[in-house]
Amino acid sequence: HPYQRPPVFAQKLRSKAFWEKADFPWMKTLEDAFPQIKAELEAVLPESNSDIMKVFRKVGEGGRAEQDAQIIALGGVWRECVLFGCGGAGECTQVFPQTRALLEKLVPSAVEMARIGAGEIIVSALHPGTRLLPHCASSNTRLTCHLGLVCPEGPKIRVGEEWATWQEGQCMVFDDSFEHEVLYETPHVAGSTLRVVLLIRFWHPDLPEQRRIPTLEEGMVDFESVQGRRGAPPLSSAVSKCLEQHQRGLWNGLEEISVAGSAKIGGIAAESDSQRKSEHVDLERAIDEDNDLA
């Protein structure tokens, strides 16, 4: 799909921007627990949204999720409370104890995924006047669930070509390897409302359990290989041949030194130096010819 451009792409996984929550029975249980989860959130926000700063850090602070901080448009504010994720949950373990216990029972694979750094489970708070710029996630091996906790009018999300809005107590499921963006264009004024969701990354349902980590590892190898080829394109056969001969000549010279002993060092060094100069000329000629062909 043209909108699906993650750096790590696993083949043979279904690709669609939004998924039906009915495809994931555990989400009904999560929605049923909405009052309990909302009550824990309201304990953090009893009177004013300003109290959120006591436990919710700005995305990217402390070195966590620095790449996500780069997609926040100028003037926007995006905060998070990490329930499970790389870098630990910190004070959020005290703020959302019942929610964390529920998630460990309900989606243990998602919790483990977060702990190994392949995903995350956070409470995400978006301030009015914030835009998250269009971007694609790192891999299509996972999907994302948002449970709406505080959902005022105004915020909306685009995944691929489709726009959607959040509803309190309802799950939204999408594939964040598709290009997506978030808009909350209401001005940030006194009394304005945050948009808050419980965000859960979980494994793509088409990916068997035994293939999850190997698929990620293989994808990273492929990605690094592509990046390497971009930075250092393959050499032509002529250049490769000259380099191979040059390396072989240096290795043979070292073997001769080892066998003959110190008495021959001077002569071999002189011979090797002459050989290197000749091979250097051949190498330069081959590179020039290669550039002419290009």
C-alpha cells in the first residue's frame, strides 16, 4: 500500500489502515473496564489539567521516545505516562496500579512486547493546539489500540486516507505502519480539555508467536543492509578485482615476512611498496573507467 512505508516491513501480513475491534475479543473486556481506568486517571486530574504535569512527562523527555518528539509540530504539547515500555514506568506504577494489573492479565504478550522495547503501553495526553506530523511507525509487525479516556470534540486522526475521531470508553484499532497524523486544532486556552487515550501496541494477528522476534530481527538486518547500500553503493567488477588483488598481495607479503624472518624485511618491504604503487595505479584507472561508464 502506498501509505504503508515502515523501515521494517514483514511480508504476507494483512495491510489495512483501520481494523474492526470485534476481531480482538480482549478489547470488549478492556472497554468494560473503562470506568475503573477512568477513575484512576481522574485521581491524577481531580480539578485541573495542569495537575497532569506531576506524573505525565513530555514525550521525548529523559531520552525516551526521542524520535516521537520530532513529529510534534511547533507549539504543540504531547505528554505520556508509561505503564509498560522501554525505560520503565516510574511513577506511573503508583498512579495506575489496577490498570497495569488488568493489562498484565488481559494482554500479556503486549506487556512483554513493551518490556523488550518492541512496543509500549502508555496513557497518552494531547494538549489543544497540537499537531503530530505525518509519519510511519518502524514496523508492520504490530497494531495499535486506543481506548478513549477523555475525548472532547476537535481532535482527529488520519491513518492512510481515512479520518477518525475518538469516543470515550471505545477502542479504536489501526496499523501505525501506515502514514498517520493527529490534529487537535482547538486553541490552548484556560479551561480547554486534553485528549487522553490508553495506547496499547500489540502483535499483528497474522504473525505466529514463534516468528515474532525472528521477523523483527530479520527485518532489522534487511533495513541495515539497505541503508548500507545507500551509503556505499556496490563496486563495479573492475574495482572489486583490483581491490581483491591488492589485498591478496599484502597478505602474501606478510606471510613471506613471517617465514623468512627479520633478514628479509627490508627487501620485502621495498618489493611490497613497489607492488602497492603499481596496484594503486591500476585501482585508480579502474575507478576512472567506472566513473566514465556511469
